[in-house]
Amino acid sequence: MESTPSTRRLPWWTWIAPLPMLQAGAWLSQLTQVENQSILFYLPIPIGIVFTLWWGPRVLASVLLHVLVYCCQYGFPKEQMGIMMLFNEVATVSSAWFLFVKLGNGKCWLPDRREMLYLLWLAVLIPVSVNATFIFLFGALAGSVIYTAMVWTSDFVTCFSIVPPLLFFLSPALERAGLTMHRGSAANRMENSFQLWQWVELLALALAITLASFFIPLEKYWYLHGVAGLYVSVRFGFGSALIFNLYIFLLTHTLPFITGSSTGWSWAVESSLINVHLGMCLLGVAATITGRVISDLKIVERRLGTQYTDLMRTHEELDRFVYSASHDLSAPLKSILGLINLSRMENTLPAVYEHLNRMEASVHRQERFIHEILDYSRNSRSEQASTLIDLETLTHEIINDIRFRESVQRTQFDLSNIGAARFYADLPRLKIILSNLLSNAVKYHVPDSERPPWVRVESECNSQRVVIRVADNGAGIPMEIQDSVFQMFFRGTTQSEGSGLGLYIAQSGGRKDERKDRAFVDGGHRVGVHLVAAAK
């Protein structure tokens, strides 16, 4: 299947890579086995869910192999239990993928509150309930409500503590490496850059919780975990809340193994401690959702700040635009009126024709100016839409569009350095930018030069960025004005026939994108644009 903007082809080794991780998780899970041979924290389920959300149904092959190896390695008192486990684990993992990815169209990097709630319900709560249903109907203690409640609670705690942080922190890195089934704009970071005193605050809180775990029984202080989690969520946001939840999970459920105490695992047979862990689950869920809401508010705040900055810049540009546009629109009209008056006083046809030619030039100048204003308006208002771009084909189309201009007919175009550049980007905006770069390169050739004018288009393309450069042998851009050429209505010389909008449109086309595309001057004879785009 050919790659598209929403899906991609994964390497062959993704079919088998989850298997060793599943086996390692099964080995660690054996350490949490209690007297009735039940495993409290079965790690292959959250591991399988995470890999399936990243890589799709292909992971089920590794899940099947893992269950077969597990049954042969550890055995079961009843043969039907092995068969039950085979179907149970596959059903649990596949239901998470089907509900979250196929039905919910979820984003595994959890960019907002909606996606977090989708993950909680569709990839954790329902799959864990599917697993508990199999246990209740076909498990070693089939029909035992207490045993089933223990399994459900332990699986929920395990999945909720492990799945969200792995997805949130690792999905962006895998996306950048092209190792996720579905494309997206995953760019999660910690919501704010921590200062030293904030790290000290977090470490002090973690140390206090750790000391309390050693000296106070779990049932006496468990609610402090939730209170601390809510504090971290409100104070530091979603990413910190996920890390803190994972830390509490590891602390609470590995401490008995470290100290040799059975208190932390005795809830497998004590219904009163099941309620304690259910309470911890609810507080952990509340803290996580609160952290996601806080982070969403911070994102909205940053966007509002960016929009305010853009609004102020637009206001300043509007002031300049009104002044410059009124002058540039009225100048050709005044010129035409003057030429009309001169024509009325002329008695010879050659002189009248000369005035008519000058009128025509003024009209063309105004037409070009209006066209560039329309380009600027379309560029500033249009929304982003990724399309597969063949750069060489697009460049040929633009050259054909401007081929019949007088200065273009003598120009030689060199496209040999474009190569087979194909990438995903916004086609209308890129066409406007490239058209302006090519038009400028042609427009400012050296007149009456013995050298024929030429324009060369170059490109560099990788998985994250595309660089397009347009070089020419024209007059060049002097060093002293290179920082100013991207300003609105800037003209390098008083003799310039342009409107001063061409390079400004190229630059504003990059600024329109939140990913910081930008135009640049590379020496005096080469102008280009950096595009954040996905290569095919």
C-alpha cells in the first residue's frame, strides 16, 4: 500500500519486535504472583496495547507467539486455561486497537483532553473489562467475584499507570522516526521548561511520599497519593502527572518486594484493601484528567498570545499597506491621466503611439500590483492542507505560466538540481511562494548584458524538512539590504518596477505555518525557503 498523509508502511521487523518485550514483561510479572498462583500485575497486556496502538494489528502475531511460549514455559493446572489465556489476551489487546484507533480515530500522543478520555475508556477500561469477563467465566476461580474484582483492579492500575506515559512521551519520537502506523503532528513536550527550584520541589515531594511508604501502612495514607498527584497536575501539567502516577505505581507495588513485606500484595485476598486501591485509581484518574485540562489551558493561553502578536503585526502591516497601496495604486492612474493630456496636445501619430505604449505599461504595472495583493490575501487567509508535491512538475507549471513575459523568453532555466523531490506540503501556498521567487529571479536580470540570464532551482529533501533555493545571475541583493528585503513594499532601488510584495509573500507564507517555515537570502544571488514538510 502506498504511503498517504494518514498512514505509512512500517519496517518488517515491527512484526516481531514486540515479542521480546512481551516475554520480558511476563518474566517480571511472575514476581507479583500470590498464593493462589494469580499474577497481580500482568505487564504483557499494557505492553501489547501500546505496541498495537503504534503499529496496528501486526502486533497480534507477537501476542499469539508470546502466549504460546508463556503456556509452554510456565504451564497451567488446566488445559482449558491455556486456551482461555490465548483468546483472552488477544481479545483484550485487539479490542483496545479496534475501539481507540478504528472507531474512535484516536491520536496515540494524547494531544488534548478528548484523546485522554478516549484512551481511558476505549483502550484501558473496556479492554480490562473484557479480560475480567474471561477470567470470571473461564478462570481458575471462575465465578469468584472477589477474585475477578482483584484481577480487574490490578489490570486497570497496571494499564492506566503504564500505557498513557509510554504513548505520550515516546509517540512523538517514533513519529519523527517514521515508526508509527498513522501519521500525525505529534510534538508533545513537557508543558513548561522546569527551573531548578521546580525540580527541587518535585524531588522533595517524591522523597516525602517514599519515606511515608516505608513507615506508614498503605491503608493509613493512601489518599495522600491522590492529593499529591492532584497538586502535581495543577502545578506542572499533564506530562508531570503521568510521570508521578507511574512513580506511585512503581513505589506502591514494588515496595513489598524490596522490603519483604506482604502488606502491599495482601489485597489480593482482602476485600477491604481492594477498596483502598480502587480509591487510589479514582484519585489517579482525576489527577491525570486535571493535568490534561491544565495543559490544554496553557496551550490555549500560548495560542492566544500568538494570535495577539499576529493581530498586532497585522495591524501594523495594515497601516503600512494603506499608505503604500494608496500611493502605488494612484501613481499609474496619475501617469495615465498625464499621458492622456499630452496625447491631446500632440499632432503626430508616432508621439500618440508612444504615449499609448506608456499608458499600457502603467496599466500592466497596476495589474501586477493588484495581482500581488490578491496573492498576499490568499496566502494570509488560506488554511493548511497537505498534498503530495512533485517539485519538478510544479516548477515546470510555474515556468509555463510566466513563459510569455518579455524578460522570461530569454531566460534559461536549470532544474537539474531538483532531483526526485516529493514531499507533503500546502500546494497553493507553495505555488505562490515559488512563483514569487522565480518571478523575482527573472525580473531583476542585468539589462543589456552579454551574458544570457539564467535561473537555477535547487532542493534538499529529508523526512522532516525541505529546502528550496532559487539562484540567478542577475543584479543580486546587496549585503546592506538583505535584512530588509522581506519587509512589505520594500524596494531595493528607486528604479525597481516591482511592488515590494514578492519576497514579503514568500516570507509570510512561511510565517503562516505554526511550524516556522521561513524564507532566507543565501548570498546575493540566491533566495530560498525552508519548509517543514513530510517527505514521501
